Amino acid sequence: MGYTFAEKALARAAGLPLVAAGQIVDARPDVILSHDNTAPIYETFKKLGISRVKNPEKLAITLDHAVPAPTTKHAQNHAEVRAFVAEQGVSHFFEAGRGICHQVLSEEGVILPGELILGADSHTTHYGWFGAFGAGIGRSEVAALWATGELWLRVPESMKVVVTGAWNPGVTAKDFCLKLIGDLGVDGGIYMSIEFHGEAIESLSLDSRAVIPNMMAEFGAKTAYLPPTPAVLEYMGKRARRPFTPLYPDPDAHYDAVHHYDAGQIEPMVACPDSPDNVKPLSQVAGTPIQQAFLGTCTNGRIEDLAAAAAVIKGRKVAPGTRLLVIPASSLILNEALRLGYIQTLLEAGAMLGVPGCGPCMGNHMGIPAPHEVTISTANRNFKGRMGTTEAPLYLSNPAVVAASAVTGVITDPKTL
């Protein structure tokens, strides 16, 4: 019997020849991620009676969740993070405005194929887009990693999702993820490693690949994985800060569940309030009035997403009574979108532009809706109160649908424009 990606990745991280699902291992991550939450993690760390981080070169810290700082409390938090970075000699530090941690660390080559990253953020599953094992952990666990350099993990069971065929025009990786989560539920992948295979997966662009493991946090996954393609290895090879070896599952690896999808049978989907698994076809919710449209986040704030929105909105205007907020996932994306004219197109339509970062995705600032205002968003999560207002319904969709909805003031299929 062969081994899954998760078994191979955690065997490597634990320095063992092989491991099996269900086994407990002491893993040594290649990268330890935190963001604005670094300051409270440091308070926990100091309670351990330790003054120095064991491996500061493994820490990666990004200010992204509340940038620019919306309150004095947030500003103080940022100041404490900067002081910690200087005190501990953390070299992988990315200031406010550089962008969202998951996008930035991918762009910077801080984490690489086959490696293990553990982070104090639930969407650390993101790094599976290029074949890394990414997992979210708690703040106290990060403090323990700072102190010891290792953490025990249970090797997860694996689920295989095979997507064959070709994607129809207007159908995106986001729609596929919503379909999968809608079919199996937000707990369908609890503490599992979700592997994605098939020619439809291999055909995805680099930007689209990143959507899938990111969304698997909403599926309950411990980690998610897409086998690295030659294009992925070329992209990461140009950014790599050290040698790396990609990992691939064996053909005879054991999976606890296997699911098959035909890409040609998937249509645009929308997650309705108040859960990512309350999913309906776009056709069933079209016409629902909205007051705000949000394009951005680590799920769908990349160049491909801005291009799709600009193509829909070019020559049109945001509907009266509706707001369109655009926040690129990183400064590199913002610069490229400016160069290509996408930002100009969106601004001419009446969009607002935010600083690269998380923005209103977690309800901090820059787009918090009023009570009973409806938002359609490219984000990954729509639980009640996620964007800061409990009484504000939140829908999730792909970027073109968000743009079309901003133009009409109701949830809209771009094909109808």
C-alpha cells in the first residue's frame, strides 16, 4: 500500500521514514505563520518563562488583518508586533500594505512545495495550491512552536476529489468549491487532508489553484493539496529561498473517501446566509437585492479575479444605492492591476479601492455593512456577523458575479448583462 501526500509530508517534517494516518508525530515546521495576532501570542509565549524564540528564521509575520490601523488599539497592536520582530530578529516580516499573509508568503517564496507550514490562521490550508502542507493552529500552539520548534500532530486521513472534463465559460474554481462544500457540508472534511486530482484541476491557472485549498478551511479540512504542475514548480522555483523537493502521493495510496466531479456539469454557485454550505445555483438566487459588493480577500483578490470583474464592469456604472469595494490581495497584485488598467476600469465605474489586506472580510473595518444591508462577496466565509454586523446577510460568489451584481444592484448572472 502506498502513501498519501499528508503521510509523506508529515513523515518528512517528523524526520521519520514513514507514518500512517492516525499516528501522532512530533513535527518540525519549515515556517511558523502569524499576523496581527503576533502580539497576543507573544504574551502567551512570555508566560512560558522564555525570552528568546528558538528558530526566529522560521517565523513569518505579516500585518494584514487591520491595515491601516483603524483604531488606537489596533495601532498599539501593530507597534507591539514591530517591537517583537526587532527584538527577536525576525527576517520574514511584511509591513502593513504588503498584503494578505497567504498571498504574500506565496509571492515571496517563504514556504515551498513539500514543506510544512503551521499558522495562527484558519486559512493556512492555502499553501496546498503549490503542494505544501499548510494547517491552521491555535495561538497557544504557536507560542509552543516559538519555544520548542516542534509540535505534535495527528496524521490526518485523506479524501481524494477527482475532477474530470473541462470547465464551462463563467464557471470558476470558486463555484466548484461551493458545490463541493454544499454537497458534503462544512464538516464534510473534518481533520482530513483533501487531495484534488484530475485533468480539470491540472488545467487551472495559478490564480485559480489558490482558491481551492483556501476554501477547504470552510470544509473543515486539516490541510488540502493540489499536485504541483510544471508551471507551479517554475513559479515557485523563481522565488525559492532554499532548495525544495515536491511530494506526490503514490498511485496505490489509501483514501478514506473518493469523490468524482465532472467539471462540465458544474454551474455558477452562490453560498447564501449564513453558512458556506447553504449553496444554491446562481439562477435560483438571481434578483436578490444587495447594497454592497466586495471583491478581494485571500480567496479571490488576485489578478485573474480583478480582470474578470473589470471585464464585466467596463463601460458600466455601479448601481445607485450600491457600493463596490475592491481590495487587491497584495501590493504586487495592485501594481500589476494598475499597469493593466483594471483598477482604472473599476474606479471609473464607481468602485472604492482599499489598501491590500483583509479589509472587511473579518469585520475589522473598510466595508462593514449596516444592519440589514446585504453584501455579496468573493470571500470564503459568510457566518452570521462575519463582516462585523450580525444582522447583515452575506452571500459568497465568484468575482464576475460580484461585479455584475454591483452594476445591477441585485445578484446577477454576468451572462445576462
